Amino acid sequence: MTSEHPEDSVARLNTIVKAYDVRGLVGEAMTADIVAALAAGFVDEVGAAGSDVVVGHDMRDSSPEFAAAFARGAQARGANVVNIGLCSTDESYFSSGALGAPAAMFTASHNPATYNGIKFSRAGAQGISLDTGLVAIRDRAAAYLRNGVASLPAEGGYRELDVLADYAAYLRSLVDLSGIRPVRVVVDAGNGMGGLTVPAVLGRAAGLSALPIEIVPLYFELDGTFPNHEANPLEPANLADLQKAVVEHGADLGLAFDGDADRCFVVDETGAAVNPSAIAAIVALREITRVRAAGFDGEIYVIHNLITSRIVPETIEAAGAIPVRTKVGHSLIKDEMRATGAIFGGEHSAHYYFRDFWGADNGMLAAMHTIAEFGGQERPFSAFAAEYTPYALSGEINSTVADVPAAYARIVEHYTGRAEFDEFDGLTVTGITSADEPFWWFSVRPSNTEPLLRLNVEAASQGEMGRIRDEALALIRA
């Protein structure tokens, strides 16, 4: 243990436990002692004494140390640690599902190199949020920081396990890419974990058969300092190298993964970014078609969060399935996947969830579905994706707002009589359409961590979207 006063460690702990995971600055907030205490609290909360607990980590410099600290804390409380080493977050979910064991993944996803964090799963890749156990883990960890981690008489065991080949084979079993036309794909791994998983799943690194896919690698070297650009494809600047490379190589499409490779973004053959809602619609249609082809004639549910494009529920309904609108949030959607038995779920942020993957999100699986659908037809990707991008979207626009209720009141006053309102998650304003008022809607949601309001607008045309966007921003920022 360090010489730091226990209450100082507890104060740090309270700053890093977020709504759906643990995340903070290495050394300043995330320390080995705090990680060991969290591991002990996690084992106690999920009842894993005498059972396996999976631990994996990304390529950040601090990740191996934290994974080792986690193993110490977990073993002290009687868990048998299964160390899967370097892995993507969806590999961690695969291990949790395949082994039926709770898991901890060390990553800060798309955050800069100075950050790290933990994504916890119950057995079967079930998410853990503040509402479903993370508070209890935090409080147990706080007690261990104050009093020390009490070891059980029989400490847990430890073994190492390489799951990459099994993970790759499992994904190949879910999406058959062997019969598609030959495609060239540029992949920007951003020096993140996609550099490990893409060659295994789409190539031959895991000993699987060759696919009709030519991979042009970009930044596949694992490097937690992110020397080329941050592994955050949500920021347009981080797509620039991929967009340029797709055009230079005459590729059919490009894929960009975030740092822990659980999210995947797509660009077409011109280098233009494809909206994640279009990918959600494409994958939803494939999954609905597959389930129907297997002979299931009951009700099929597909999840989308409230700020995905209108094309997503339209595609789901046109295919004879039932769209389920949810709030924004990783663990919320995982819970809804299980509650509804949904076969698929899509978010605007390029998280894609699959019933066949224990309800967890998997960017690689979404990429495989997209390539499979594209590779089964002859159009260029831009024309292929246009079918699923009929409306104009603003993307997320953030505004610093000190008084959120006042901003809401201004919006409601301005649009009363012209729109309908709901407060399912923030404030959603939907235009009352007519011959003179084309389709539009927007969502305004407060950030969980900053004094920000997040605006998303969609409309029937670019001009209408711009008009509503500017109106809404003026009201928000007044």
C-alpha cells in the first residue's frame, strides 16, 4: 500500500466511478491500490469467490500494471483469475459470455493516453452501471481502501488464456463472408486493439481460411501513446488519414476502430463518412431477415436509441419487426436487450449490440455484417449507403448551458403549437408535419459529467435541418 491517507484514496475513487464504467487520469485518479480495492469489491458484489473472473487489457502503458493489481485484489477475495492479456473490449465480452464468468476490461476506450479505466461485466457479458451494481462495488472498494483488503483463508488461483482464435472463429460463425465479391478495405486501427483483432477475424492471423477481403492496414502497431491520432473516430479530424487512404488505394470502403475496438465507423469509396444510423439500419435488416429465414414467426424486437435517424425504426418496421426506442446509454441498452429479447440494437455513437453476442456490443461484428451486405451487391458503397441515408442530420452539437430548465422552457415556448414534446431522455421536439411544415425533429440532452446540452437535429432536407438547427441553437444559447 502507498503512504497516501485512505480518505484521499476514497476521494479519488469517487471521482472515477462513472455512470457505466470507471475512468480517470492515471496516477492522479487511477492508482494500483484503488484498482485492487475495486477488484475486491467487484468479486464480493458478483459473488465470484471460488469462481473464475476474467481480466483483460488494452495496449495503454498503464494497463498491464492495473490488470496485475486487479488480479491481486480479486485473488485475495477468493476469485480464480483468468488473465486473457491484450484484447479488445468485445473480446472481453466474448470471454465473459463463453466462460460464463464476470469480467473486467482495462481500457479508457477513445480517451487520451493519460487515462485508463475499467469496464465491468457480470457473467454472460451483462453490463454493470450505477443502477445495477457499480455503486455497491464503489462502496465496497471504499471500505477496503480504509481498512485494507481482507484476504480469505483460501485465496483464488490464476491462469492465463489466449482467446483470440476462439473469438475470431465465433464471429466467423455468425457472419459468412466467404461468398462475397472481392472487396478492398482500408482499416485504421488508430494504434488500438483493432490492430490485433482485424488480422485475426478478417485475415489469417488466427489460422482461419482466407476471405475475399484485401485489408490495407493503417496504424496497426499497438501503441498506447497514440502517436498518429487519438483513437476516437467520432471526431472528424481523426478520420482524415483513413479518408485519404481509401481514395489513394481505390478501396471499396474504410473502417475506423476506437482504442478498445468495440466501436466501428465506416467511410465510403469517396472518403465520405457513413452515418452510424445507416449502419444500424443495414445490420438490423440483415438480422431480421436471418431470424425470419430460420423459421421464427413470432414478434421480433430491435432496439434503437432516441437519437438514431428515423430511417432505423422505419427499416425495422418495413421488415416486419418492432422497433424499441430507448434512452442513450451503454448499460441501459444491454438491459433492454435482455428485457425485450431483442435480436439487435443500434446507437448513434456506433455501438451495435447483438443477441447472438450475449446482448453485448461488438463493432467488429457490425463491420462484418456491413461488408457482407455490401459484398453481395454491385453498387459502390456511396450508392449502397444512400438507400439508408434519406434524411439530413446535424450530428451532435454541444453548448455550455448553466440553466438547463430555462433553456427547455424557451424551447417549449417557441415551438408550442408547431411541435410535440416528450421528456423520455432530455427533451425531444417533433414537428407537426403538414404541406407547409416538412418532417423534422430534434433532441436536447444534458451531459452527465459537464454543464453541456447536446443537440441532435434531423429533417427531411438539408435546408430544413439547418433552419431548425439554427433556431434551436439560438434558443439554447440565449
